[in-house]
Amino acid sequence: MRPNRHRPGSVFYFYIVILIAAWLLVENLSCSELPVPRFEWTDIPPSMAPAKGEVEFGFLVVRENRGDGGSSRTIRLPVMIAKSRSSEPKPDPILFTTGGPGVMTTLYGGRDLTRWPFLDERDFIYFEQRGALHSQPSLVGPEIDSVVSDAIGKNINGKPEREKLLEAAVRLRDRLKRDGIDLAAYNTTESAYDIEDLRRALQIEQWNLYGISYSCLLMIEVMRNHPEGIRSVILDSPLIPGAKWDETSVGNYWAVLHSMFEACRSDSAVNTAYPELEKRFLELIDEAYRKPIDIVVEHPFNKDSVSVELDGEGIFLAAAHFIENGQYIYGFPYWMSLMCNRDADMLARMATELVSIPPYAWGMRYSIWCNDVFLFEDFDKFSRHDNVPYRLSTISLTVVPPGIFDLWPRNEADPAFTQPICSEIPALVANGQYDPDTPPEWGKELCRTLPNSHYFLFPGQSHLPLFLHPAGRRIAMAFLDNPYERPDDSVIAESPFRFYSGN
């Protein structure tokens, strides 16, 4: 009986078969069984890289809809980590994401990171929300951009016709749905889960959250549903739970304008140089309703010169949009006087602000607003205002045209979303005195249920004062050093505010 011998090549072929089987297993796992959520490190795309500063980059991979038992497809969310300049950075980084909703957070990546004082002590994490420009998938809406662009120079106030805008929204919705996108899953609650998944994926024990405008509402949802790991929260110009933005927007914008008019009247030097501003402004609105004012502006897309007619509503909205930008507050009496005198250059600057097309991912903007805000508002109040001059009482100023609510996929309303946030987490809350988008009353209301909050009102500032006021970043840095101790507010008084009086 011959002994059992392996032929020399048999072992080799055996291992080849094993290696092929292992490769097939790995490939199968890579396609369908890799853990979700997870983080994938990669090189930063050149279009997103900062001009200066060291960064790391990757994608957070999560389920599009966590409520479907894990069967939904995955989405990839860009994350850019600006590295601290310190050789021994503190272990609790800052997570930042922007507002809108629908603005890209990674837009800030192309700027000079060295200007951020936060990097002296901590890493600074830029998080792109689901649906924004660089997320995968992106819910950008060229259909909407095209209709909005085409209306400039053709329609009163440069606004698109309602039916054309709704038709474009239907085309956008249908295209995204054909791509397999679950539009109802693009909401604040899912985004809050994304942020917590990111913390776990990066194995961060504690971090600090930084929200602005709409993203303050997102950070509040993280505080509500995922408080673990949050060391502190910075909320600059917060949109708060239960705020009825679309119902109150016209009243809020007028309240800011009226208070600015009153402040100018109370300052003898300003009032002498620019008398009766409120009266002249309302007279201009009346005149524009009788005969719209023709203004030549540069088209925001093709840069051609186009003629835009503004009626009374357009004049009001142009002024309202202008004061959103804090750099114009100081010169308010000057430019308002020029506007009331029908100065062509001033009217052109203001009309340009009105017809500018923001870089929104429209599908994301529509999804979040229809899922999270419109659900709790009274559409009948959008153009019925009792606390404004009669000329403004029927104007409608909404984040999303109401007709889109009826055609956009959405979830059932969850009343808990509108409830105040009660939390012991330290919070820095800031408002600008003349902010028409997120009134100071909202920030003060928010702090009532945050016992470890520190509230700051910045005189003479509009939206996002922590970004724009000279003392804003100093206060934020002091807060991060010791979140339970109120930062010194005397630094605000170092830059006292007065309107320009012509001297």
C-alpha cells in the first residue's frame, strides 16, 4: 500500500482557492456588510481645501432613513477637520455646521483657517449636513435656480411666478425621487442623529457644538436626543423650537426697522442730519405701490444689466434684506435717507441684495422646512399681520413658498419637536439688537429652560453677532475655557455703538 502523498502543486492550488474565496467574501462585505455608521478617511477634494491651515478630511456614512429597519441606502456626509495650531490641543474639539437651511458648511473650507482663534486650542470640525451641496447625494435644485434667475428683470420685484415655481419644485421632487432619494428623511431629527454618529465614529469622548441661525435648532435637537458627549453649546442667533418664523417674519422685520427709526429720531445729531426717516420710508412705499420704481441691477448669474421694478412690497423687502447684513447697520440713517431720496446707486445696491440668488441646496431646504417648521404653522397668518403699518399687512415673507408644502414628501408632525429644550448643558446664546431673522426675544426665551446658559445681546448688531462683533470671538473663547462661568461682557462696551450722523 502506497503512502498518501500530496502532489507538489496541490497545496499551492489549495491556497489559491482559499485566497479567492476570502477575496470574494471581503468584496461582498465591502458592498453590503460594512458597518453603518462608519467614517471613511480620504484626501480632501481640491475645491474644498482651505487656502491656509492643516486639515483632515473624510466622509461619515449613515443610513438615509433610520426608521426603516436598516434597509435604506447609505448616504455620505463630508467632514473637514481643521487641525489645531497647538502642539497639545485640548481633547474636546468644536463641531460647526451652518444655517439656512440649505447652505453648505464646507463653503467655509476655501477660506483662510488661520483667522479662527479657536484653532489656538482645539480642532475645529466642519460638518456638511445631509442634502447639502457636497453631501452624497446632494439635493441641489437647478430647476429652482433657473426659474428664479429667469424672473429677474421680467416680473415685479424680480420674483418668479407662483405657478412656474411650483412646476419647478415638482420637477425637482420627481428627479430626486427617481434617483431613489427618500426626501422625508432629510430633516432635523435625522441630522441630529448624524452628528451623534459622527462623534462615535471619530471616537470623541466630549466636544463642543457651534450652531448659527437654523443650525442652532439642529444643535438643540442634538442636546435633546443625544446629550451624551456634549461639553458645551454655542448658539449664535438661534432659531428655537416652536418659533413660527413664517407667521411672524413681516412683523419681526418691521419691528427692527421701527426700532431703528426710533433710535435715529432719539439721537439729536442723527435726527438733525436725517430727519423723519420712518415717515419718508412709508411715503416711498406708498409711492412705489402707486407707480413701481424702475431700478437697473446686475443679474446675479449672467452679470447682464437688467431692469427690475419694485413696488411697495419690494421696497420693504429690499430694506429688510439689507439690514440682515450687520455691516450696513451703522450707516442705516445715511443709506435709508438716500433710498427715500430715490438715489439710483443706493436703490440699485438694495435691489441687488433683494434679487441675489443664495447658494441653497433647494431640495434640502424644502425638505427640512416642510418636515420641521411648516407642520406647526398657520398658513392663513402668512399674509395677515396686525402689528405693522397697513401698507405691509398683506405681505408674505416665507422661507419656502407655502404651495410647495402640499407637494413635498414629509413625515407626520411630532409635537415634541416644538417643545422647549430643558438641559443642564452649558450654553452661550447670543443675539444682535437689530436682527430681523431671529429676534432677541427668541434667545431670551431659549435661556429660560437652560439653567447653565449665558445670554448676550450685542448692541447695534444684526444676524450672527458672534461672527461679526469685535468682542464676539473673545467671548466665545472665554466661554470655552470655562463653560459654567459667564464671560466678561465688558468687552462689548469697548466698542460702543452709535448710528452714523454724518460727522
